[in-house]
Amino acid sequence: MTAAASSDADLIASHAAGDPHAFAELVRRHRDRMWAVALRTLRDPEEAADALQEAFISAFRAAGSFRAESQVTTWLHRIVVNACLDRVRRRQARPTVPLPETGPAEPVAAGDAMAERETSLVVSNALAELSEEQRVPIMLVDVEGYSVAETAKMLGIAEGTVKSRCARGRAKLAKVLGHLRNPSADANVPGDATDTRDGRPRRHWEGT
């Protein structure tokens, strides 16, 4: 079986066994997704690139201890998020760099694609306006899909603190992004933002 046809778990096992090409294939498969995670969390391309490099180095060294208790992508995801959080703690109050609207030689999007891009930028800019202590928990819980318990463990804070920071951040986002949910209505904070289906507060900008 070629490296490209192997499962992620097989690649981790092969890497731990000394295969010099297995980890490179794993990086090739997941680099783009992990880059997106780092960039959304840090909002600074240089910081995100450094965090991603640190994360892959950590994963390279820790692959032998992977026990298949979760998906390889989840394992990598957590390593990347932790690397980003380490950089957040180190930089503290340093200002963030806004993401560019277009990249070099990027083709012009038309119609719905352009509207989707504009909506994404509005949401991204709204997240950037939050304080770091509110933005990071919201990124982990609402965007990346971690549970409150997992987020609390990664951030080293109480679960109640995660919930309260997310609630305050969502209230601010609701005011800024209310027009995305109902363009003809004033942007007001909903009275009840809880979706009891999964036990987590519902994202105010869902459906955009």
C-alpha cells in the first residue's frame, strides 16, 4: 500500500516505526486545514505560520505516543490549537493584523460567491473586535466545535468561565451581526440564545 493510500492512523504508525516519508504525507493531507485553524485563531499570517510549524514539529516528536483514542485529525487539531494558544499567551496585548480581502492574482468572484466572501469578512471582522479572552473560547467552541469541557482544559480555566466568556462574546456578536440574520430588522440581542439540542449556546450568526 502506498503512502497516499494509507489511512492517517497507518501513517502515524509507519512514522513511529521509522518510515521517513509517512509524516510528510500526513502533513500534505492536513496542512491546508490546519493552516486555516491557525489563521482563524491568531489572525496574523506570520504568527499562524510559526504556530503551525511548531505544531507539526510537536506532532512529529509525539507521534509515537499517539494511541488512536481519537481521530488523527482531532489529535493534530488540538496540537495546532495549543500551539496557537501558547503564542496568544506570549504576545498578550499585541494588536492583531486584519486579514486581506483578496490575495495576489486572485480571480474576481461573482454573484453568490462574492456575497459569501463579504459575509465571511463581516463575521471575521466582528470576531476581531472581541477581546482575546472572549474571541478564543468562541473560536474553540463555536467555530472549531470543541466542547466547553475541552475548551476549559486547553485554556486552563473553569468551565463556567468558558461559558460566561462565550455568552458575553456572543451578545456582542449578536449586536454587530444581527443584520445578517434579518436584514430588514434592527440588530437586537436575542432573548434566548440557547439551543438545547446539543447543550451548547446557539451561534447568533448561524444560517449566514
